Amino acid sequence: MAIHQRAGQIANQTDLVNIPKLMSHYYSITPNMDDVQQRVTFGTSGHRGCAFNGSFNQQHIWAITQAVVDYRQSVNINGPLILGIDTHALSYAAYLSAIEVLAANKVTVHIQQNDGFTPTPVVSHGVICANREANITGAALSDGLIITPSHNPPQDGGIKYNPPHGGPAEGNITAWIESRANDYLRQALAGVQKLAYAEALASGYVNAIDLVTPYVADLENVIDMRAIANAKLRIGVDPLGGSGIFYWAPIAARYGLDITLVNDKVDPSFSFMPLDKDGKIRMDCSSPYAMAGLLAHKESFDLCLGNDPDYDRHGIVCPGTGLMDPNHYLAVAIDYLLTHRPDWSDSLAIGKTLVSSALIDKICAFHGKKLLEVPVGFKWFVDGLAEATIAFGGEESAGAAFLRRDGTTWCTDKDGFILGLLAAEILAVTGKTPGQRHQELVKQFGQSFYKRIDSPISLENKAKFALLNAETLNATVLAGEAIENVLTHAPGNNAAIGGIKVTTANGWFAARPSGTEALFKIYGESFISEQHLAEIIKDAQALIDKALNA
């Protein structure tokens, strides 16, 4: 894809979404259930859509929330539900719609006081802590809903469900909720209970509490905050207008940190954002174009941190080296944690998605640690983090979480706060930025070259991805090297990839269809050269095209 001519430049007025028009569409459009694009569809991160397209409207949220209530009742989840919200325009409207249904169904809802924002990791951490206490006292279990489309453009909305384990819901749960919600939409919402918002607030089921302080106070149990304070690091933070913006001041005050917000704006049009590579406004903290505003400050601080709107992703900016590739930082974080968490059990595994860098494999082998390689999606790490059998779970798209310093569960969803603060701990303890540590790892294990590309595909061929295997691929060589493995199931848990991964001695590629678009994604990595990586990608495209069209 060609880079847009204004990528990295601040958005113009013509780039901005018409917020009043967007909100009007949220309330006025009735989804057309004959159009598959307007039905509820839960992908790897819940249901996402846009009010303009009839794919994220008030009726969707009413139906989804009622379906979540029905699911809770079917499995006897009767404790409080923590409701999180990010800063997208549609999020607040959906938040009110969800409260109307939850209160009508007599579900106790915990929200941040003063209608404050609540990031994804705070919801996960809150559910974990509440249920740890419930298991002691015998109280009912809690769960969570988060209103967010993550880093998607300003016109998008999203909603995702986290059951009592605190992490993203498993596929069987999301399939149940999706089916139930679509049934409600087909029946013109018959059976959906709801109150007017004012009545919901007066019902006694909506409790506004302080969700910030417990999370901030607990951070010292997962990060060495004293080391960061003692090192007197100067940290620059760009929340990208996201839900964690009001957490940094309490963090700085409690732990005596020198944190400066280089951008303190919250604006549902995200008018302060530089355009992403395709010319769209997208709050992607792993994109150097979207992060151009923070990159301008990289030499003014010892370390700079950025996050997406719901704070489940992280971006690490180091002076001299700039924005870190997510794969590079995952490798650095894992290497550091394996040598600086003495209370962690030697039996703990390290989790990574199978499209993450093989540098992680090399680091795990060096430290003698078990590697758990799973399909794309953070949900595959939830059980391991909840049961404290994996120390770290990370995915190539800049999302990760890890255990507390004592080896117990911190959260079971991606946490952009702790990954950013870990970067500060690494610098404080080692005296080297994560960027410098990556350069040292390259000297030790070799340099890797990594790329992901998206290619258009027909719906017919998209459906054929499930048929790909070693036999249908029918190849023995990739980019001049003998093919060693052709995988359709992840080696860490034997779960279906939804596509295929092919490995050689010095490289690999993986291909999988997009869950929401007529695209397929090819990921590739080489430990030889950029040219070798280009050959891997070229051969991968040819092999996939040939296999799908056979």
C-alpha cells in the first residue's frame, strides 16, 4: 500500500468526522438484518461498526447488552458488572444505552464516578480483584463490558465482553451473545428490557465509584515503581486522547514520578491526531505516522509512551532510536522479565501469537523457558494468565500483559499502562533504553526483518482458507530454503490458526483471512536480509494464490 502524501501530518478540517451527524445516525438508523454487514458480529475484539453504515447503532447496543444479561443469567453470574468506556464519540452514547438495559434487568453496574473514562486493563484488573475477594467471601462473581473500538477511526464504535476470568470472552461465549443479539434485532427488540436513562440512574443499580485509585495503588505490585522514581526519569506521555489520560497524574503523584503529558486533549473528532499511513485518523500507537506528535518530543525525555484509546496497546519511543517495532519491544520485555522477577516460578511459560517475531523463540530457548505459541487473539492467553501458568502473553500488534512481581495474576487482558511503565523500569534498572537493549539482543541472536501486508481476496477464496494445509500448499521450498513445517494448528495449544504458517531455517510466513473485511493478511520474517524477506512475501503470495485457485 502506498503511503498517503499527508501521512504523519495533523488532520485538516476536511479529514474530521461530523460528530453531530454521527450521533444522529446512532439514534435514527434501524439495522437491516438482511444486510450481513449490519448484523452483530463478534470478532477477536467484540463487535465493531459505524453508525453511518448501520453497523453500530442504539439497537445494536440494546440487543447486545440484553444478550450479555441473558448469558450472565444462564451461567449464574450475579455479581456487579464493571462498565468501561473510552473516548470515541459513539462510546458515550453506547454507554448510556447499555446502562438503560443493565438497570432494567436489575444488574448492579459499577462505573467510574463523574462519568469518567475506564480503560480496558482497569476493567480486567477490577474484575480479577473483585473475584479474588468473592472466592474468599463466597460473594457472587463479577464481569465486565467495555465500550470501545480500540484504535479504530473516530467514526467507529465497539463493545466487548469480559467474563469473570477478566479477559476477552472465549469464542463459544461470543458466538452465543452474537446469535442472541441478532435474534433480538430480528424480532424488533421484543424481549429487550430497558429503562429511560434517568430512571436507570435512579434505580439503585448504577453505582458510581472510584476505579482509578485501586488500580493506581496496585501498580507497585506489578512494576518496580520505586526504581523508576529513584532513577529520576523524565517521561513524556501522549495518551492519543484516550481513556487513560486522567490516570497519569495520580500515578505520578503516588509514586513521585516526573511525567509530562505532551498532549492533554480529549476530542471525539481526534482533530489533534496526525494521519496514519493510509491518510485516515487512527489512534494506532504502533504506527510512526499516527505517533508523529509524540515522536517530535523523543529527544526531550528519557522515554516517551503512547497508548490507544482503550489503553490495551502500548507504544514505546526512545531517544535516538525512535518508536520501537512492537515485536522488538516484546522481545526486550520478555528478556528483561525473565531475569528480573526472582519470585516467578521456573515452570512458567511465555506466550506469543504465532505471527510474532521468532526472536522471542530464540530468547525463550536461551533462558530455557517453555514457549506457548497460539493463534492470533489475546483470548488464548487468558487461562494461562488467570491460572498463573504463563508469565507473559503478547501479540505482534502491541498488546501484552504479565504477572505480578510475586507471580500471581495481575490482569487477563492487554494492559498498555504496565507495558509502558515496564519500559521505564527497564531503563531505570539497566541504564539502557528498550531500544538499546534490542540492539544488544540483535548482536546476540541476529537481526530479523519483519513485515505484514494486506491483500484483497474474494469472499469465495476467503472461505477456502480453512482448506489450506501441507497437501493443498504443495511446496517444498520457500525463498530458496527448504520448508521445515507447514502448520494449520498452533503448536502451543493445537488450536486452529484459521490459515497457515510455513517455516524454514531462517524465515517464515503466515497467512490468515481478515475477520471483517475482504482481505487476507500475510506476515513474514527473515533472519537473513530485507531482500530475503521480500522473497518470502512474494513466494507466499504466489503459493496462497495457487492453492486457493486450485
